[in-house]
Amino acid sequence: MDRRNFLKYSGLAGGALTLAGASTAGFMAGKNKDSHTGFGRAPYGKDQFFNRKPFLVEKPTYRVVGKPSRIQYLDHLFRRNSELRRYIFSGAGGDFQKVRNEGTEALPEPLKNYYEKNPSAFEEFFRAMDKAEEQRANWEKYKDKYMLAEAWSTAHASVLSGSGSFPQEPRESPEISDFEGVNSSRLKLKSPKHGSGLIKKITHSFGATLAGITAIKEEWVYQGSLRGAGRGDFKVPDHWKYAVVFAVPHEWESFYANPTYGTSYDAYTMLRFISSKVETFIKEIGYPARSHVPPTSYDLVLPPLGIDAGLGEQGRNGILITPELGANTRLAAVTTNMPLEPDKPVDLGILRFCNKCKICAEECPGKAISFEDSPGKEIRGFKRWSIDQDKCYTVWNSVATRRPSGCRICLAVCPYSRKNNWIHTVAREADPRDPTGITSSAMLAMQKNFFNYPGGDQYLPPPEGENKTYGNPPDWLITEEWFDF
């Protein structure tokens, strides 16, 4: 072989070996659930930065197909269930079976109207209550194994209950409570852009991973109930001009071990503290403010606010998905009339990826997530996937643990929720820039081949399932690692 051919074939061989090595490394990186090369433990978001500038668009990626309307408070699962429970205990002496047998005809308005339009939701409520009874009865069987998970979640939840809740719940209408404690001395901001830059830096300093600004649209404000003002229809307060929207993730190790080792309270309690500080800060510099924090203390629909604020897009599972945190994105907001410059929404290809993925629907224990190839149902003027909230709630009341009650499987199994090792960084950076869809198809094939999925029913206790978790729990939540029982 002459020197020229030798160099040519040597180059080809070297390229093949490099490609093989990269493929093997990518396979191992993708398969390894224990990688810690990306998501950092610092709260300020520096190591979770994604450059949104190339993907800014003038309009959000959700589709408006009719006249947008405001969401009624009974459309909200927790408010609807609270209203029905209140009637059962105050109007029916706590007799669940009596109310169940009497059916929707005996219900007071507006419950009667809602459940007559949604009869399956009425029956699903009682199925969920039946499961809750089973859950309480089974706790004796599981309380030793899940002792630490229960204690850890209860510690977080303690911040959400009692008179010491933080921030304090409004006791008056927004026109009064939002202005309580506002500093009457106020300096003039240089510009709304300065205002947004300041408040986002402050929000990060309080512990938020992501923060964005959006103008408030009327259709994102709940109708029929308002904290501090009570029941009834109301006009959106004039001073609710902007929302500071921010996000934190659940603790990552327990998050991957949902449903039995995860909890929603860790993220929500962090959001409560952050929102209280942001609210206080805004009032201290001379503007009214009100915190809006799940699971119960909010008057706005948060995922679309996050979309409008440019944090991400809504996924098949109804959750806001962001490039930094995937579906592990828990939201809160503070409303104000402080002069702010809104952020633009983004189109990162997440909606297009969800069209083909369907992993969350396949893994959902309650079969509550749509398998439609693309969003097909019009809901209050918007075309999006429909989540069966009532079936989801039944699963919440079916898992083996009590205080971490919930599921969160659709968050944990989402490909965007993978830890940010180099192979996932490459995929996430390449996919939004790839008009062919090849990157997202390859990313999905990797996800389905590299990771094990127990399957929907397996997350439930026997006899339906085997108390499976999506990933392995961290050792600090495995009771048998530390205690004899």
C-alpha cells in the first residue's frame, strides 16, 4: 500500500473508531441514571442555563381556536372536591354513601350543574374516596418500609398548614390585601426593562431556578372564587398587570423514585418561601403584590402563565416542560402593577416532540393522559390535550404511601426530565434547531431503549401492581438501610 492510500484508510479507520467510541459513550451516558454531570445543587440556576434567544417568537405555541373564556373554579379538581366534601359534611351529615346513592339531582348549585354535565367525575370522586379508605387501611402494612419518606414529606408539608402558613392567606379582596404593607415612599424605576431585570435577579437570589415576566391575560384568572373575597364572579383587579412567574424542581433523587418515594411538598414549600419573599420585596419598594402558590393558594392558572413568560411549553401531560428542568418544573407567581417588561414566549419543539412521544400516557397508572397524535380537543377556546383529572386523583389515593400522596410518574418519565449529562445536552440543544425531526426521533428511541419502564399498573399496590417506582430511591429514604423492622 502506498503512503497516500495508507493515510486515507488510516483516516477512515480512525473516524470509524471515533464514531464507535462516541456511540458507546453516548449509550453508557444515556443508560446511566446516576449521572450528576449537569443538574447542580445550587439554587440560583447558573448551571441550568438554556439560551432562549434564538427561539423567541411573537405568539405562544398553544393554539387559540375559539373565543377564550375564563376557567370556572369548579373545573379545578381540588376546589371541586373541596366543595363536594363540604356539602357532604354540612348538608348530608358526613354520609358519603347517601350522597352517592342520591346522585347529582340532590346536589346544590353549582355542583349539580357541573356534575350533570360531567357525570363520570361524580362517580370518580367516590371511587377516589374508596381508594383513600384502602390507602389508610394499608398504611399499617407499609408504614415501616416508607417511614423516612413519610417523615421527610410531612416535615415539608408542615409549612403549608396551620396559622403560621407563609405567606399569609389574604383576608380581604385584592384591592385591600394586595396593598397592605406597601411602602408609601417609592423611587421611580429607570424603565420597565430595569424593573424586570431587577425582579428576576431578586427572585433568583431567593432560590428560584427559573424566572420570567408576563402580562396577565384575563383568561388565565379563575372565575367563581377569589381568595379574600369569597364566592361569586368578579372582575380581574386593575392592578394585576404583570405576573412574576418562577419555578423550582423537586429534589431529583426522590423525584426519579416516584410514586412512593416522591412528594409534591418539597417544591411547593420552597415556592411558598420564595413567593413570600418576592411579595414582601415588591411591597417594600412601593408596589402592591400577591403570591399565588399551589397546591391551594392561587387565583391564576400557572402553566399558561409560564408559557407566556417564556419558560417553556405545555406537554401532553398538561405540565409546563422547560429545557432546564423538563417536566420537573413546579410553578408559582406574584402579581403586581410594578412597571415590568414582559418576556417573549418560546418555541423549542417540545410540543412537536410530545406529538410523537406518548411515554407519559403509556406509563400513567390511571390512564388519564391522552394518546392522541396531536392536541385535538377544544377547551375554553384553546386546542390542547385533555387530562382526566378525576382518574388522576383516584391514583393519588391509590399509591402505597400516605403523606407523599400523589403520583408524579408523568413528570419523572418525561424524556425532558433526564439529568443533564452530555448526551442529553447535545440532544436538547440540537432538537430545537433540527427542522427534520430526526433528532427528536433519535432522542425518543434512545429513551425507550436505554431506560426501563415498569408500566402503568405496576406503580400501584397489589393486587393491581407491585409498588414499583420509576427509578431507584436514594439510600436516605430507604428505611431498611437504617432501621430494623
